[in-house]
Amino acid sequence: MPRAEFPYRPYGSRSVIYNSGDYQGCLDKAVAAFDYTQRREEQQRLREAGRYRGIGVAAYTEMCGMAPSRRLAASGFDRGGWESARVAIDSSGRATVYSGSMSQGHGHATALAQIAADALQMPVENIDVVQGDTKQVQAGHGTFNSRSMPVGGSSVNVCAGRIVEKAKKIAAEMMEVAAEDLSYESGSFIVPGTEIAPLAFTKVARMAYLGHVLPVGMEPGLDETLFYDPSGMGAPSGVHMAYVEVDPDTGTVEILDYVASTMRVRSSTRCLRPGKSMAEWSRASDRRSMRRCATTARPASC
């Protein structure tokens, strides 16, 4: 699909829209990483010698996120498409993320902490994540249809952004400057182009709970809750390629190589994605003969 055709409505759909993507680029990266031409030549050469190797190629585009709620109602799905999050900063500057989504072994605690860490510009070690505790966590819809990061993760990101915006207003009062003159970089508020000393987020968090220097009418504390209902569903896509050899006598299949090229928005799972993908492919093949896996990424969103 050429980029010029975006936004694209598959089959003339009124509700499903793909607003960006580079499908050809994704395929090209997979072909290059897989060394497709060389493999095809090798396949033919070995077949003449009685050895049977095959190449599998699978391309996908998957709608995920199950949203927005109005669309689900129109399709008869008796559930909302939103997900909730709460980000609370204590007086020391440490953060706690409460997510209405619930992990089933996906590594949500790591991924959600990374999302919050990026937005708050603090070490991921300074962030705790709470899920599945109905005494502490606000209502949520849980995990299904690959929705926890597109919807739940987005909710965390927006909440954390609101925390930063409130902290910026407090920092402006503390530094006696206009909030619009401030920038937030590496965990400190600065006034670019001046010699005014940076003000650490931790000091702003302390002041948020002291309440001594706050903008007029602002409540103390740094605590945001959001029920995020996205305007549409995401559509990640990719290409997977496998190189296998089949024993004609026993039917045994040996996976010789596997390459995956994916299009996605900025990954929220820097620590999880390679291991998670390897685990999924290993379970699918149930073999230990896989020698190499490569993943490539190109920015895209739908």
C-alpha cells in the first residue's frame, strides 16, 4: 500500500481507518535481514542433492485496542473500550502507577513503569506498579485484544504528562518565572538561555505536599487519575520469515532461521520485547534449533 493512499479505509469502511504505515519498507527490511535471494538459491541447490528446505513468509496487520466505547456499543460488545490509570507522586518524588489492566504474564509492571519513567524523566527503579488489587486500583477492563499497552499504557502516559504539567506550574512559582518559560529536562525544570539554577523534580514534589508555594487556587499534591477512551484502534503490522529443513524420512522439521520485521510506534517494552518474542517463537516451534532471530522496527501508527 503506497503511503500516498493514507488515510486508508479498508473495503470502504466508515469506522476503520489506517492513518499511516510503511508496509513495503517493513517487507524490504525483512527480506534484507533474511537474505532471501541467497536462501532461494541455496534451497534449489540442496533440493537437487536430496535435502529439503523451505521458506515461509507471513505478513499481518492486526487491529488491537478494542476502542472506542461508542464503536463497541454499535457492534453489540457489552463492555467499554476505555482503560484507567492513576499516577501518584509522593513527597519524596517517588511514583506509583495504578493500572486497571491486569497482567497475565505479559510483563506489564515493567512496561508501564517504562512508560511512566519516560514521561516523568525519572529512573524506572523509582516507580512502583500496582495491578489487580481492587482495594487500591480504580475500575478497569483488564487484558484482552492486545489492549493493555495501546489503551492502558496510553492512559499512564497521559496521567504522567499531567503530573509534569502541574509540577511545572509549581516550579514556576518556586523559581519566580512564567510557567511557559520553563522546560523539563532530565528530571529538572530549567529556564533555557538563563543562568537560573535547575530545580529538581524531587524538590517540586516536596513543595507540592508542603503547599507553601503553590499557584493561587491549586490543590496540593501530585496525583492524577484518568479513564482513557481512545478515538480509534491501533493497527500494528509486520512480516515474519522462517527458514526450515524437513527430514523426508522422519518428517522432522528443524528451524534454521527466523526473522521478524515489525512496524510500530515507539516501543514501550525495551526490556521485554526481544525476550518475549523469542519465547513465543520457541514455544511455537518447540525446538532448540533456532540459531538467529532479528527484529527491525520502523515508526508507524494506525
